[in-house]
Amino acid sequence: MAAEFRDDSLLRGRLAGLAAALLFGLSAPLISTLTGAGSALSIAGLLYSGATLALLAVSTLRGTSAETPLCRQDLPALATLTLLGGVLGPIALVLGLSRLSAAAGSLLLNLESVFTLAIAVLLGCEHLGRRGLVSALLTITGAVLLSEGSLSGATAGGSALIALATLAWGIDNNLSQRLSLRDPIQIATHKAAGASLPMLALAVLLGQPFPALPATLALLVIGALGYGLSIWLDLLALRDLGAAREAVLFSTAPFVGALFSLVILREAFSPQLLVAAGLMAAGVLLLLREQHSHWHHHDVLRHAHRHRHDPRGGDPHHEHRHQPEDLEGVASDQPFWHAHEHRHDELEHAHPHVSDAHHRHRH
């Protein structure tokens, strides 16, 4: 039977995704002003050190939370996304930004959404309709316009490095989406620490130059906001929206960076920048207007994650029985959040949905 319910997770995911994009978008042009302060390895290590400190602070302030912690089976995926998204991606980004203008580098970061979308749809079994495909085509066209050197300061080598960084992050996003039912703060903290410590140690062993103290402090702050808080918020968006739609929201980050570059850093404006930005903006707006609803079947599923219960009725995906220990310390006569292993029975209904953990079905 179809169930009518309000899915607040969509709104939460969109807000988290936009906030993550805003913070990351501001970081790229700021990093581009500091690429000459030290080596790519030391700069990337400092960025993730700032991220680690910020996430530890958030975790301490948050205290105990109803989340499912990481387990041993998650370690291979966590190690892979740390290597790709936490080491390879940032190093390629810093090297690429040193060869590009801040505006060009910021807009080329739109390739992350393209790679994330392609992997999510082709390999991750996420659904993206005709509107989504047109959106991806518009974004790719804008990125190609920039990468061909039509914008002053763009080079083939710099564009290739940004492409490598965004491919690493596209794979990272899809792996992170699979882990996002675990505690997002714990995932983000492990990723940031697992990336920063090896990079800093390697930079010291290789005798690579580190930035002076003012630049070091600036990189720590940029990393805290543009990587630490942004990674955490992005994981929340991945959980609620799926990797494909998260990519659309996160693709607004380069627009933030380009606008910052033009207004604050006073970089030169060009018609090519306007055309590329227009194509990418059209792609983002087109996919944000997408609505996906149809009759679908849920197979039996058993997993553990944070979810909400409302005694007045609510999300039909989480109408399950509880053991006494599942409700320990919980006032179950009013809406509440908690995390525990639970079973989803077979269910058929129709409602607007995205490709989250509960909606990876055939179309």
C-alpha cells in the first residue's frame, strides 16, 4: 500500500550539500593564492591537518550521538577513499591550481560532479533520468570550454591535474556514499587524519619546504572550513540524497569560487568565463528541478544506521519492532532518533525519492 509521508531528509540533505559546496568553493581560490608558499605535499598535509582539528572539535562539542560506528568491514573502503580523496586529490589540486588562474581552477572543479554522476549511474545503480543526462552534458560542455585554454591562464597540464583530482574525488564520493550510514563525523575524522599525517611525515622525510607561519595558519583555517566541515556536511548530503544528486548540489562550489575570484581577488573577467558559467549553471538548475516518483518494491533488508521514529506515523521504511535495549533511555511516546540494527520487511508503495540506501532499485 502506498504511504503518504513527508520526507524531511531531502531538505536536510539539500541544505547540507549546499553548505558543503559553499565552504569548499571558497577554499579553492584561497588555496591558489598560497600554492607558492610551500610544496604541494606540505600544503595538502596542512589542509587536512586543519580539517582533522576542526572535526575533532565538532566531535567533542557534539558529544554522544545516535549513530552507527565504523566496523572492521568498513576499513578497506575507508582506506581507499582516504588515499584517493585525501591524498591524491588534494596534491593534484594544489599542483593544478599553481598552473591556473583561480577562476579557471574553480570552474574546472565542476568535473567532480560529472565523474561522480557517471560512476553513480553506471556502476552504483543510481537512477538519473533524461533531465539529469542533459544536465551532465551542459556541465561537461562548460568544462571543455575552459580546459581548451579559452580562458586566460588555463593550460593543458593544469587542467589535466584538476581533472585527476576531480576523478579521485568522484570515486571518493561514491565510496563515501556507501559508508554514509555510519557516523559521518567518525568517517570524516578518520579520512582527514589518515590523509594529513602520512603527507606531513613524507614532506618532512623528503625535505620539502613548508610555508611560513602566517601561511601555515591560513592553510589550517582553510582546511578546517573547506575540507573538515565541508567533508562532514557532504557526507550528510550523500546519506540523504545519494551520490548523483549530491554531485549536482556540490557542483555549485566552483561558481562560489569563481565569483569570489572575480569580486575579491580581482581576477580579469572574460566572455568565455561567462559562457562556461552559464552552461554549468543551466545544468545545475535543470537537475535541481528533477522530481522522481513511481511505484516501487523494497526487498527485505537488514542493516544499522541512524533513523527517526514518530509514534503518530511517519516514514514507512522504518516501521519495525524494537528490542528493549533499542529503546533504552528513549522517550518513545514522542518523535525520536536512534541507531540500531533493524530489518526492513518487503514493501511496495509510491512516493518521491532519490537513490539513497533504501532506494537502489531497478527502473
